[in-house]
Amino acid sequence: MILFNETVNIDNAVAAEWLQWMQETHIPEVMATTFFVKFQIAKVMEEEDNGGTTYAIQYYARHMDDLLEYHRDHDPAMQAKMRARYPEQYVSFRTVLEVVAE
């Protein structure tokens, strides 16, 4: 199993609306690509004094090939939608992990 993690720090002024958009629009669109079998959203409990709230959005893929195909065929458009909707209101970084035990 491959875990694709995107950690996002979103401006507090739009954090509640962003979370709702993620749950109702963005994540369903990502999951509809069928490259991922499940997802979860976690809120980072250690807050920094930067005016934002941090979340980790995690998507589980069966194989690395699925993740690579998603990145190639779908991810650019998904990221463009988020940049257009929340310009200059978030920072993010991504990590790809291999699940070795559950």
C-alpha cells in the first residue's frame, strides 16, 4: 500500500470553508479517479503562531503505478483548482510513503 500525504497550512480566515470544500468537492473528485482506495483527514494538533491551521490529507493507493498515473493524468488540474480558489492562502508539501505494517 502506498500512502500519499499532503500537509496543508491554510489561513485561519478561510480554514473552515476550505475544510468543507475539501470534504464536499476536492476529495470526492480525487477519489472518483479510482486510483485511491481510501483517504483520511487529520488536523495537526501542535499549532504554530502563523495565522493558519494545518491538516494532513492522506490518500491510500494499492500500487506506486496508481499514484504515478494519478500524478500524471489528474493531479495538475486538481492542484490548479485549489490554487485558483485559495490563492496565497495556503502552503503545502507532499510526502509519498510505503505502508510496511498496519
